[in-house]
Amino acid sequence: MKIKARIKKILEVETGTSKSGHKWKRQDFIVNQFTPFKDELCCSIFNDNICFMANRKEGETVELELTIKSREWNGKYFTNVNCDMIGPVSEEDDEEENSF
């Protein structure tokens, strides 16, 4: 799924090791969607893809490629919004989004 959104907050990179011994890195960031109520969405970007966040700044409008997954654990469902790619939006596209 592709969306355009404005970065509200970029959180610190987290690291860890899985039960199987694989090291991982994750960075979460919050975006405001261009909806009438400026809905917020917390997205996660993992491992080597974190490099796409290197030049991103809070307040910047970006285009995101997202994968949304839910999983069940102990009878409850948890949903993750994973970012596969993040890139800048052209100034023309940015002006269109400001019309909301």
C-alpha cells in the first residue's frame, strides 16, 4: 500500500537479538495522514531499510510503501505497520496535500 504523509516524529533506533540469535534493528516514526482529522500512524522500518530514514526530517512530506499485518497471540490480535520504502514527495504533490 502506498500513502503520502507528513513526518510528525522520528523515534530512536532500537536493537535486539531474536530467540533464534538473529540481530535486528527497528526505527519507529509517526506520520500525519492527509485526512480531514490528520490521523496519526506509527510506522516501523527494519534492519537495512533504516538507511531510508537517514535524510528524513520531522515536518517533511513523504511517500511510504507500507505492509500491514496482524497476528494473533493469546487470543488477542496485534497489528504492525511496516515501512518497506520511504521517499520524498515532489513540491507539486506537497502543495496538493496542503489543501486539506
